Amino acid sequence: MQMIRSEFQPLVQKRTFTKWINSHLAKRKPPLEVSDLFEDIKDGVKLLALLEVLSGQKLPCEQGRQLKRIHWVSNIGTALKFLEGRRSLYRGSPIKLVNINATDIADGRPSIVLGLIWTIILYFQIEELTSNLPALQALSTSVSSVDSMASSETASPPMKRKVVTKFQGNAKRALLRWVQCTATQRLGVEVKDFGPSWRSGAAFHSVIYAIRPDLVDMELVKRRNNRENLEEAFSLAENQLGIPRLLDPEDVDVDKPDEKSIMTYVAQFLKHYPDPHQSETDGQQEELLLRSIPTFALSHVCFQREERKVLRELKAWLDQLERDILRTQGGEGSPADKYQAFKSFRVQYEMRKKQVESLLQPVHRDDKLSVDQAVVKQVWEQVSVRLLDWHMHLDKSLPGPLGVIGAWLHRAELALREEIPIQQAHEETANIVHRKLDQHKDMAERSDLPPYPSAPSHTASFSDLTEVLMSAD
């Protein structure tokens, strides 16, 4: 039985993670699909594509039918370096990839691949979504500040100290708390974990009920068996809420369901939960939670609430700006119209720059950003990349010789933006460096640039073009 159980959970994780990846790769243009997770991730191409979709950033990638292992390792190294450069929204520290290296992923080692994908899910879905829950965030973000203030005061009574630290926790606890506060407690369904508590299917129905009460008859749920409840819940979520079906009834109706798979699936519901800002019930709940915070810390918490409000408004503006940019960029129009539209968006972006810089000043003594600040910073950088990519695309689209120069500048810009991932094996790093040097040398020696006015009978070399650009400045 132990052998069967130890083999069961990795299989469920593989199926769940594959479906989760495909639900995001379907948004890519052109869409991609993973058939065998352990095989399809080896060359790093689909891994980088996934990170691009999740982050909105363009990442350098070695592509082609004749990719060799050195190219696989390079792609995976780029992905790992990108992840290590991100910061956990809860801890504020860089994401740690424990015992995960490029060669193991290129070998398709199941445990390492599953560990990497879980890290991506935890950061890009569970942490990001739970950190945006206002009621929970009011507690989690104020805890560190309240704690530091409490430590500078004289010793507090045990009860007060317990209240201050009561809601400290990570993304897993935040997600569980959301389920308990918004769904299960209202319907009398007990959820203690992301394992056996979900076997009957009632917990899934309670989450759906919190979003769309008209879809669920809890009396009927009590009369049905586990498999029927699970099938109905997954079908309702997929057909009525548009939530990808990552699980099957047989995955959950077991003694010890896989915790990571259930967390991955449940976190998707957060995107569909009504905005708590407009909910009187949730407002009352947040007010009750704030009453548990010591009096000496209330003014600080109120300041944080106002700051969170401004940051959320800024994030909403950035989200809308990014949607407008993508819609305009993909729409019809002449190059001149597109360029004017780009200039308009660029002006809006620049006008907000000082506000963003001031709001992103660290508020903690350890120079860490708050959760809201980290989210805004991520979206701001995402919009920056969108504008830069659009600018380069416009340069490439210029007519005649200008378009050729624009395309060359585009390639050069991508080459310069590309980071060199440091591998554990120094030989691999050296090979990557040599390839990048060859790439830059080839870029500099390209002779397909058009003639420029000062020398109409000769083709501009890189050095000539550089001199012209320098003199123009």
C-alpha cells in the first residue's frame, strides 16, 4: 500500500501540473501544449514560454529543431535565473530553488521537474492571488510592523502577543484561511487542510457557493456520494465559472489526496471571487479583524490601509493600461497612427513614473517591499517591457532602409537585454559566454545594413553606424 501511495501522488501531480501549464500556454500566440511533462520540459522552450505568459516579460530562448543539450541547459538556466531574480510576495526575499539545477531538468528527473513547477505555481498563482485578498492582507502585512512595534514596547500580556502573531503565515495558510472564512464556515463544512477535508466534494461546492450561490444546492450535496459531488463540482466550475478542470474525482476520493494538486486547483477560484472592497459583509469582517489589533498599532494600520488603497488603485490603472496597450498594438491602423498611439501611452507611463518611484520606497527596516508594493512593482516592470517591445516592433516596421536598421536595432537590443545564466558547472557557463560573444560579434559585423546618406555607395558597417549615431547625439 505504501508503494502504491508513493507512486500515486507524483502521477496526480504530473497530471494536474500539466493541465495547469496547458491552461496558460493556451493563452500564448501561437499556443503551445505539453503532452509529457517530463519530456517536453527538457529543452526549456516551453518552460520559458510558460514564464513569459505568467510574467508578461520576453525571455531569451534558444529555439530550432536541431537543439543540442547545451542549448537545453542554456534555456533552463535562463528560466532558473529569472525565477531566482523574483521575490516572494510573503517573505520579500528572492525565490529559493533548493536542489533544482538545469542539468536535472534537462535529464527529465520527475521529482526535480515537479518541484520546479510547484515553485512556479506557488509564486505566480497562489502567492500572488492570496496576497491580493484585502481582509487577509490587512492582517498579514500589518503583522510584521506590529510585531516590530510590540518588541520595542515593554513586555505585553500573553493574550495580546498571541493576537499580534495570530495571523502570521504563508500562502498556504492564507489560502486555507480564505476558504474557511468565505465559504466553509458559512455552510458548516469543516476544512482543516488541503487533503482529506476535500474528499467528500462538499468543500469544493462551498467555494463555488461563495462565488455563485445559485449554482449549488447544499442539501443535495449532503445526499450524494463523494464521486458524484466531485464530478458535479468540477463540471460546474469549468462550465459556469470558466475554471480549468485540473482534477478528476478519482484523484481526490482517496485516503490522502495530493495537497499540492488541490491547492493548485482551489487557488484558481480566487480570480472569480467577488471584489471584497464592495462587500458589506467582508467590510464588517475586516473591521472585526482590525479590532483584534492592539490600540498602539491602530494608527499604523490605518496608514497602511490608506497606502494599500493608493497602491491598489495604481495597480488597477496599470492593469488597464496594459490591456489598452495590447488591444491597440494588435488592432488595425496605419504605422503613423500606431506610432501616435504609442507616444500617447508612453506619455501616460512617464507621467506616473515619479508617483510609482515614491510609492515603491521600502517601508520596512530591512528594506523589503510590502506585498502591495511588490505586486505594483511587478506590474510596472511588465508594462515597461510591453512598451519597450512595442517600440522595437514599430522600429522594425519602418519602410525601406529604416526598417532594416530598425530590425537590426531590435536584434541588438534583445542581445544586450539577455542575461547570462550562471551554471553550477563552470564549463557550461564558459560555453554560454563564448556563444554570446560570438552572437554579439556576428551582430556587430553584419553587413546587411542599408547605405546611409554620407556614403551612398557603401554598406554601413557596425562601426560606421556607431559613429553616425554618436555624431547625431
